[in-house]
Amino acid sequence: MSWTILVIAGLFECAWAIGLKYTDGFSRFWPSAFTVVTMIISVVLLGIAMRNLPVGTAYAVWTGIGAVGTVILGIVLFSEPANAARLVCVGLIVAGILGLKLTSA
């Protein structure tokens, strides 16, 4: 269950990272409110997952999910580059996340 919570926390991290783009420096109320709420949810879920997972593993997976998801959403939503080098690097992050999952007790 901790891994499921951790994945959900990582997805909320993607949401707040993308939300930051829409806040216009926290000058727009609704995007800012969305971003702050998703930040809080993400960190609370991370804390819950850390009850049963090693801190290093949980934090690395959380940030990895956030990074990969945000890159993918940046490509889809903002037409950011999707060149081979970027995709290979994202693949390496995914490999690291999977490696941490497979080697965790």
C-alpha cells in the first residue's frame, strides 16, 4: 500500500509542478490555490508512504515520478522538445525508479 500512496504522491507532484506554470508568479488565484493544495497533498502522501519505506528510496521515487511526469506533460501541454537525448534521460530516470522498487524490501 505504501508504494501505491507514493505513486499517487508523485502524481500530485506533477500536478503542482505544472500548476506553477499557470500561477503567473502566484498572481492568479485559482491556479495558485490549485498548486498549493496539490503541494500539500503530495507532501502529506509522501510522509505517509515514508512510514513503511526507506526515506532515500521514497524521496528518490517521489521526485523521479514528478520529474518524469512533468517532462511528459511539458512535451504534451507546452510543446517542449521531445528529442532523443531528452527521452533517453527520462528513460534513465524511469530505470532508476524501477531499480529502487525492485531492490526494496
